[in-house]
Amino acid sequence: MAIENPSREEIKNILKKAKRIAVVGLSNNPERTSYMVSEAMQKAGYEIIPVNPKADEILGVKAVPSLKDIQGHVDIVDVFRRSEYLPQIAKEFDEIDADVFWAQLGIENEEAYQFLKQKGYTVVMNRCIKVEHALTK
């Protein structure tokens, strides 16, 4: 079974509803895509939670080592890690009961996708959240 993303309309609704985005693999290097995308989403009004065990603070926000260290509800988990890490991140995602699992452009993993879909989660893969957000304007 192939990976099937929500429709553009569904993605628009996800982004309208969401307030908190946990970014797994968010780099504290302003040259990295994860930093630029997260900064743009932060400027658009989203609360960004950096998930990076090697950083103390990114974009002025205290970083957490893992998804399980986040206090309160998370609307979207946005992943900037290589595809082979997705199954592990998907299991952690399931433990925190966030709403939407989002893997950035160029990142997808069928094992993680199947695991999350079987549990009834909304999954977006191989899409850039910043681009999708710009399309919702």
C-alpha cells in the first residue's frame, strides 16, 4: 500500500487548527532547512517546540531531548530526521498522543506510515509544512 497524504483541503484545516508544533531534529544552525522552516512557522504564529537532545535552546525556546519530555498537548509533530528514523519516532509519537505526524519533504517511511494509520492517526509525509502553510493563505 502506498503512502497517501490528506487532501489539500484537509491539510489546510490541520494547519488552521494547529497551535503547537514539535519539531524533531530541529537544528540550531540558521543555515539548515529545519531552522528556516521552523522560524517561518514561528513567525506565522505557531508555538514551536524544538526536539533535539544536543541543543539547549533553539529559536528562543528551550529544547527538549525527546517527544516524551514535552508538557501539554502537541498538535503536529514535524520530523526533520532521515527516513530510517521514522518508525522509532512514530512509536514515540504514539506514546504522547499528538494529533498529526508530519514528515518533511523528501522523508517518508512505509513502516512508520502503516503503524500510524493502523492506530488512526493523520499522517503527512514528503511535504514541506512551510510550503503547505503558504498554500493555505
